[in-house]
Amino acid sequence: MIDVKFIRENPDAVRASQTGRGEDASIVDQIIASDELRRVAIEKFEKLRAEQNVLSKSVGAAKGDEKAALLENAKELATAVKEADSKRAEAEEHTKALVMQLSNVLDPGAPIGGEADFKVLEHVGTPRKFDFEPKDHVELGKLLGAIDTERGAKVAGSRSYYLTGSGALLEFALVNYAISMAVKAGFVPVIPPVLVNPAAMEGTGFLGQAAENVYRIEKDDVYLVGTSEVPLAAMHMDEVLNGDKLPMRYAGYSSCFRREAGTYGKDTRGIIRVHQFDKVEMFSFCHPDQAKEEHARILQWEKDFLNAMEIPYRVIDVASGDLGSSANRKFDCEAWIPTQDAYREVTSTSNCTEFQARRLNIRYKDADGTKAVATLNGTLVAIPRMIVAILENHQNADGTVNIPKALQPFLGKERFELV
């Protein structure tokens, strides 16, 4: 949520941000008009309440007919104060509802445009030239006894799968390496709940444009998370953090659930786009003036992980129209997938500035007072796509797959053999 004062003082910047995202800019004028009514309502309420306080003192000192008259006035004033308070609350709620519809203000450096208008920041590594016809991850998964999409579909429907044998062991290795790496970097490991209440989901910005991809359990009014970003952000909901302890960093491991609405016909083969997957997510609460530097650090940790997996990748600056509502800037790391002859997203990191914190009422206190904290998130490893990248990039002609050196201690071998 954007500070109303910022909107009032910087309406052109907020309008430009909305336009850059391809969203409604006219709501800014609606907010400014509603905020004016809100401030008038607050002023009227406070004026009447001050009169009420003065009158209450007069009643205590009065006697006889004077006191009776004052009591009658006090009764009428009490009614007026109650009505003014009701109008104030209504005006504040209306303004808040409008502000909640706004996406975060874009970083001036974010590319403007749609999904295809990203900016490539760097390429790392060179795509491998095979001297044989490379197999895709589905075929390799069958040869290794690692991935079973047919039984997954039988049991849970399309975009479902089993990881078995070496596939399951590879997930455990990836998670253990990611967590050990995060702990060394100062992150606190967390296994969060994957069922959250509406306040947590709305506060992180996942009930707006992203709502169609969220699973809701209506009977209990809870949601399955699409990322552990949600419970990690909401963990400190309605709290005041100690400013001296910032940044506070968490690494959450959880299952994630996504409906994948609007992706009919896309990535139907294999495990690139699925309904359920496991992920290690980095999350940071930091001082707002340090958020850009923290964003760069999180991106570097993602790059370090991909470097350890010995996979070619590129880093892109995501365009404005492809950002989530909470992010003011987002960087993606895209791994090279040989059989698709393309780079595919495997990690991303977003700077959400104070947007989520204002919605979740998370503040920090230091010598300068109490203010909204900044929040940032970044995927350290999303298991299915990382498995795809490892299998396809490190395969041998006979279908065996070499294991990246960083993972060998966790697996106790150098390659996956055929079953």
C-alpha cells in the first residue's frame, strides 16, 4: 500500500507508474478527492470532540437550571460526535479501499512495457554444444527413474508428477545445499505454514491481479500459498521491529501451489509449469534506504546458486507490465534449457519497498521514530525447473547425468545412472 501523503504530494509520479504498468491512472484522482473528504471528516470530528470535552468540564461545575441546560446540550453534542465519528470512519475506509487498488510505484530504472520488453543485464556461461541429440527432461527422467508424470496425472490430474529415486534425492540435495548456503549468508531457516488467512494473502498483494492463480479452501476461508513469500512476510504482521536488528533475513522452505490459470496449452509436457512444487525462498526486512542494496545482494545469492549448479543463464530486468503489484522492480535469472533452445525463468527477486509492510502493518523503530519497513523476496531454488536445467545441461549421450560438484557431497556420487 502506498502512503496517502506520498500520493497527495506526488500525484504525477503515481499516475505515471500506473500508466507504465498498463493499469488505471484515474484512480489517483479518485484517491486524492476521497482523501480530501477524509481529512475534512477528521477535522470536523476532532472539533466536535474538543467542544464535547470543554462542555463536560462545564457540566461538572454547573448547578440547577444551568446544569440541566448543559446536560441537554451535551446529549445533542454526543449525538453529533457519534455521527461525525461514523462519517470519519466511513471516509477513511473508502480512501483505504481505493489506495489498496494501487500497485507499488515503479522504480525509475525499471523498463517500461509488456512481458517481451525486458532488458537483458548479463549472460553467464555459454550454452553447451552437444555432439549428440540431447534428450529432454521427461525422457531423461524416465531413463533415470527420476520423474513420473503419467502416474502424477493419473492420481492428481494434469501438471502433476512424482519425483522418485534419483529425482527425489536430487530435490533433497538441492534443498540442503540451498539452506546451507542461506544460513552461511545469515538467513534464519524457516518451515512456514502453507495455509494462510485472507489478511496474509491480501497484505502481500496476492488477492489482486494474482488472485486467479490462488487456491482457496472456501469452507475454512484459508488459502494455499503460491510462494512462502506470503507466510514469511506475514510472520511479523502487526509488529514493530527493532531497527537495530535490521536486516532480518529468512529462508523459507515450503510446498507451493498455483492454479496456472490462463496458461492453457503452455508447457504441458514435463515439470516446467506445474500445480505443486517445492521451493526455498529468501525474504528480507530492511531499512527502506537500504532496499536497493539488499535487492542487489539477493540477486547475487541467486547467481551464486546457479553458478554452483554449473548452468548457463542470463539475468533480466523485468518490464513494468510484467511486474507483480507489490514489486517496484524485479530481476529474473533464466537458465538455458537445451531442448527448448531458450532461456527459462528459474529464480526471481523483487524489491517491494514499503508496499507490503504498510498493508501488513509492519514497522520498525529506531532513534528517528517508527516507520514502515521495506520487504524483499528472492527465490533461491524452485525445485522442478532446477531439476529440468540440471538434467538437460549435464546429460551424457547414454542418458546418464553428471551431478554438479556442489551437490556431490549431498548425493555421495558423481552422476545419476540409468535404472
